[in-house]
Amino acid sequence: MIKPVFMSCLLLLLLLSGCNSNSNSDEDQYLAEVNGEVLSLKTFKAIVGEEAWENLRPEQKRRYVEDWVNLTLLAQAAEAQQLDRDPIVKERISYAQKKVKANALIAANLAKIKISEDQLFSYFKIHQNDFRKAIMTYEIQRIALPDKLTAEKILQRINQGLDFNIAQKRYSIDELRSQNGMMGYVEPASADSLFWQTASKLEPLHPALVKNNEVWYIIRYTDSKQGDYQPSFEAHREEIKQRIITEKQEEIYQELLKEIKSQNNKIYYY
């Protein structure tokens, strides 16, 4: 079943992609097509956001596109049965369009918010305890390899039974080879945070690929322990910005509504 939040996004996608199905610009990459109705990458990014799209894992992207395909099929079937001509359905579609337009207006006003460095840092200092939490650190072992193809082949061999320690001694090309590839316990705010991010998604002793500074690594974590994370301003800059924007959303909504109502005197309640 499609989640309600994403269902709203998909509804908007249907409205927009249907309007732009004849577009075939060079910058459009098609993700899916259902009976002539096209979902382009440009349209999808416009809905979920450029940054959000880039941060999605490949399987998440495929699932969201599949959700669009399924919803499009259902919508087309509803149209074939002329359900979209039902007065109640028409009212619901009209209401959904109003919500999309209203959200677009609010988003446009939110985008105008300029948050200074002083505001960000002041918020961090006041709410610093919110970011202090117990986190897991991982004892990571790695095998450094010259290119992706080599890394994929050795990872496949490890998954087929090759001992990780033997592979490390035989193939690793970095200075940690003499230390059995052990990086020690890695924290999220360290210079090796990319390794931590990957390890945090793994099961113990389960290997995975990481690319860091043009070098490919096969890593796994052999142990984990809880550490006390001391938050840094830089590590939480974007989160702080989003918090401030979220807190301002209601304020902007009320101010926008007040301004628009002051310009419209034909409002009646019955």
C-alpha cells in the first residue's frame, strides 16, 4: 500500500506529468511511461526535490517510480470507467488542486527566508543539548583497492567464502595493510565519517563497498560500542536551518493568510 504522504506527491505527479507528456526536451530523462503518459526525471525532481532525489538509494527510487506506475494505472482505469465524471470525485480533485496551489504559494514564500550565520550559530548554542546524544562507533576493517572493477570482483569472492583477512593481506594497497586493515573505532564526526555512514547500515562482519578520495574500499565492522557524541556546529548546519524554517512555517502561513484576506473583501460564511 502506498503511504499517505507519498500518495499526495504522486497525485501531484499525475497532474503535472499529464500536462507535460508531450515535452521531449534534451534535459528530460524518462523514468516510466504508462499508455502514453510519461514520468520524466525533471518532473519527479520538481516534486520530491533535487537534494531528496539524489539522497535516495537506487531501490527507493525504483519503488517510488513503481508507485507512480501503479497509481497511474489505477487512475487511467478510473477514467476509462468515467469515475472522474462523478460530482463527488470532481470535488475531491478540485480540492486536491487547491491544496497543491496553496502549498506552492507557501513554499515560494518560505524560499525567500534568508537565515544568517549568526542566526544559525545562536540557535545551535541555545539548543546544543538537542544534538548531544549517545551514538554507536564502529571498529572498521578495510581493504583498499585500485578501482571499482577490482573491488567488485573481490567483494564477490568474499561473499562466496573468501576469508576477509586473507583478502586484506593479499590485495589491500594502503598503509593499513600491515595492521590488518584495522581503522580503529570510527565516529560520525571524524575525518572517516564516510566509512562510519556505510558501517552504520551494515550487519556485523557484513562487507560493503565504499569510495573515498578516488580509492575503492571493501569494509566491514568487527565490533561496535556506544560513544558520547559531542555535537559540532558544522555537522548540524543544515539540520539547524531546517529547524528554523519549520518553526517559521506557521508564522509565514498566518502572515500570508492575513495579508491575502485583507485584500479580499468578498468572503462570506453561511
